[in-house]
Amino acid sequence: MYSLTRLVALTLSLGVVIADTSAPTPKEFKVSVSASEIKRTKNLLQGQRLPNELVVPGADFSYGTELSWMNQAKNALVNFDWRTAEKTLNAFKQYLATIEGTNIHYIYEKSSAKNAIPLLLLHGWGSTVSEFNKVIKPLVNPPAGEQAFDVVAPSLPGIGYSSMVQKVNATVVDNARIFDTLMTRVLGYKTYVAQGGDFGAINLRQLQKKHSDTMKLALFEGFPAPRPANETDDSQLPAYERRLLELVAYFQAVGTGYLVEQTTKVSTIGLTMYDHPQGFLSYLGEKYVMIQNWSNFTSAVNATFLDELLTVVLYQQYTNTIHTGMAMYQLNGNKYIFDAFAENPAGQAPFGVHHFEGEFYLSPRSWIAQQGPLTWHKYHTRGGHFGADRVCGRLYSRLPRILRQFVLATTWGGSQDGLITLPSVWVIPGPPPTSSFQEMPATTWLVTGSSRGIGLECVTHLAQNPNNIIFATCRNPEIAKRLKELAADNKMHVYIVALDVADERSIVRAADTLGDILGQLPGQAGLDYVLQNAAIQTLAGDGDDCLTLEASSFRDIMSTNVLGPALVMKYMHPHLKKSSRPVVVNFSSGLASVAMDLGARSTSYSISKAALNMLTYKQTKTCPDMIVLSVHPGWVKTDMGTDKAPLEPSYVVDKIIQLLQRVTLEDSGKFMRYDGKLES
């Protein structure tokens, strides 16, 4: 949330201890379906017919599974390469352990990192442990400098190779106790963190409420908190939460038939589906298509979406658990599926929420916050239901950092350097504060090179206005002492984001980070201003001339001062397009002017700024609906300008901000001084 210093600091011992000698002994396991069973199921499918005519004339997905889709999906299921899916599962280390008479199947991938955090991943119904195929390896073996995790992913009781809990009317309370035993007595961890969605979230809620002595942090993908009595005006919610409520209303109106059946007469539907893979495909397929339509998936996810569904269908078919997998609904009912999220008992573990676009088993942040110690919330523009299975590309490669941010924010308040490498965003995004942010639209600013000089002065100036939300970027946030102090004093509207303009990957990551935060602001928040201040001058004093310039220094200057701003504009452009008045300012220099006749000094730097002016012209022509300017600040007292300069940074920045308020599209492409005077 915004005020990390207000969070209660928890002391977590995340080390490993020797398991109790009486703990159940796990056995190594591999998925292995016999060739005869694969052949039998294929023959079964080929012998099961589909009708030639629609259930009613014109029937589409509004009537349920659509016939033409079903024909294609069934054909894909008949020809599905199960051995490839099996090989993918068996690439992970798997085990079976008997706990309280219940066989629990689980994936256990242990990191080689000494500071790895134990992480329990809980899948849902209509899914299996294969839900986590894409995220396990990035979590266990993240990029250098990222937090690593020991990942434990069990199959829920009654699904796959996990048996039903050996108790009459067993509920998720029993599951939670078994999972806690798995983590502590079987695997020997003192404490751990956990994440879950769908029915995994229902299990996780009981861990979070009843086992907070060991399960210290919970991260939910689903949390259906009830509407508070005093929250009746949804117009004040962010756009992504208003969309959520629309999905929830639609789902409650036409999407809960399966829920009613499985919570009241599960044996009826279970026996109907047992050993009937065609029926189970149709039953799950309708929901999968709905999720696909709601979730803003990338083309890469859409390309593998059907295979994910087919894997789930065959996994439960081959393990004879189609019917027992459904039983969790009637065993738990509304008491645990919904009512448990409307309680706020003492002693809960702190928790966070992933809000994946397209999720429907969820509520707005402000509703959730009334049901326990919500300390972290993050909106993702993609993901949908079963988000771990559907995230792709940059998002699941960033999961170690996202989870690390959550652990940091909840456990150490984001303030203690050295416990874990700090995240790119030092201030975890939270809800827009009340008062002026909701009364007036926020103005969003990106400032590059903000750790010192004019960039730092820009952030300082802008932070004085509570309606400004500032993304202050620099190459090394961990050593930007003054900027960190400024952000600490303005936690509600200053974010420090790591961005090295000489590193394209760093720019891409920063653009993703901005997208995540902008998505949580009210309305369709875009990026209003980009102040491209970051620049280098590699030689002190008068610098080089045409006879003393050095190739390596010239390349570095051009990369930072020209290519960097070009790439920042490129990757921030999607955010700029969402603004009603986007403005991009490329900080130039009087040394770029031929008319000013400033001599031979600083040749490399001068050339770079002249090229930057041409970049401004090209950006203007490429984006005629945006205001793009080159502005030179004059000779300013900074590290680059030295103390001999006549202008104070505060004076120049004030003039530039005033200038940016009054420029129009007619000014786009111009080279101006800080006070608006045209240069050439």
C-alpha cells in the first residue's frame, strides 16, 4: 500500500530446519499413463458422437458450449499428444506423501539460493498442478539479483494423484491443516508464504486465518469480499474495478449453473461426467472460452490456450478424478466458498491480492480491505482466471520481482536495505488517497535522470502539488539518497522506478512497471508528461573538440543522449496515447544551436544534442497528436553545469513547468529556451 511505514513489521524466520523424525516420509513420483489407457480413452472419444444440428436454431455460446467450437476441440483432444504434457509435468520433481491417511501429490522444486523463500502454490478446480508449469522455473531460478523461492505445488485432495481426505464431510479446514503439515513437518520449514486462486484461494483463506503462526503471508488471486454497506457509489472506483463488477454481475446472472449443481447434487453431475471425456471437455470448455474472452490475452497465450484445457481434461480422466474433483464444492458450500471472505477474525496473516484482468471471483480493493490485514494489491492488464497459467512473456518473468515486492512490503515495510534486493518500485502502489486525487484528475509525469541536478529539481517541484503522480527514474535507485528521501516524504505520489536509458531492457521493464501502476489509478489513466532529462557529458570542463574526441566516449554519449530518448518515447508511447494531452520534452542544450556560435568545445555532447533536436522533429511528425518539444535549460548550477553557472535549478524548473502548461500542438517540434524563447 502507499504508507509502507505504517505496516506492522513481522519477523520471519524463513530458514529450513530438520523435519520431525515422525513426519511422513515422501516418495518420489512420476506421472505415467499406460499406453493401453491412452488408447482406450481415444477409442472412447471416437465412439462418442456430437449432434449435427444446434440445440436450437442460431445457438451460440450464450446457450453454453458452441457446437462448431466443440467439434474442433474434440478433434484436438482425440489427437492430443499426452506424452508431451506428461514430459512437461515430469520435468519437475514430484512426490507422494501420506498425511492423516490422505495421499498428497505435490511438485517440489528447491532453489539453490541460500535465501530462498518457501512458497506454497494452490491451484483451483477446472485446473491442476499444470496451472503452474510456466511460473515454477522462473520462481526457483530467477534472473540474477531477483528473489528465489522453494516452490511446493500440491494437487488438491480429490484431483489427480491426491486422494480424497479420509474423513466424512471434510472441508478446506482439513485441507489447510494437511497443507500446513506438508510444509512444516514433511518439508521442515518453520514458516512459508502461499499463493492461490479459484478453489486454491478458498483453501488459502483457511491457511491465512488458522495457520498464521507458520503461513506468514498469503497472496490471493481471488477474494470475493462482500460490498460494504457504506459503499454504494461505484463511479468513484478505478475503471478496472468497475469492469470487474460488470463481469461479476454477468457471471452471477448466467455463469453459475455449474456452481449450483456441484454444491447441491455433486454425485449427479460427477457420475454423469465420470469416464466421459467428451462431456467433461464441453463442461469445462464453455468456462474456458468465457475466460478467454474476458482476459485480454496475448496472441502467445491464445495459441496455447486450448492445450491447457485439454491437459486438464485428460489429467483428470486418466487419474479417474473427474467426479471427486467436483466434490469440494458440496463439501464446502457457501460457508467456505463465499462466507469465509466476509469475516475479519483476529490473528489473520497479512495478505495481498493479484487482480488479473478478467478475473471474476474477486471484489474491489476497498471491499477486500475490510476483511483483514490487506497490505498489498496489484492490478495486471492481462491474466484472467487461473492467472499463473495465463500470464506470459514479461509478466511471468517478472513474478519473482512481484512476489518479492509483496514480501518486502508486508514483512519489512520496504525500508530495510539488504534483507532482500530491493524492487524496481520502491514505493508499492496503493489506492489513490481520498481528498484531492478523487476531486481532481491526477496529472502523471515521468522524469528521467531524476537522481540529481535538473531531474531531481523537477521531481522536487512537482511533488509540491498533491495532484501530481511522478515516476522518478534513474539508473541506480539504491544509491540515490536524496531522491529516496524525497520519495519517503511523498509516498502517496512519488514512485522511484529503475530506468537506465542506455539499456533497452531496462526501459521495457520500466514501461511495464508504469503500466501496472497507471492501471490502478481512477479512470483510464495515461502518461501526461515525459521529461527526458537523462544525459551524460563524459569529459569535464570544455570537453572535447573535433580533434580530441574519442570513439568510445562518442558512442556512449550518442547512446545515452539520443538513442535513449528515442527508446523511452517508443516504449512509453502506449501510455502517452491514453492521455488527453500528452507532452514529451527532450532536454536539449544551447550547444546544439549553430546560431549561438558557441565554438569548438564539447563537440560530442553538442552533436548529440543537435541530433536530439532532429529526433524531436521526427517524433513530432510521427505523432502529430502529441506535443513534442526540445527545451534547453540554459547554464544551470548542477554537477554538469558547475557552480559557475548563473541560473538556479529551482528557477529554471519553475519556468519550464509553466511553459509546459501553455504550449499547444502548434508549438510541437520547436526548439525553445526554458522561458519559451525560440532557438535555432
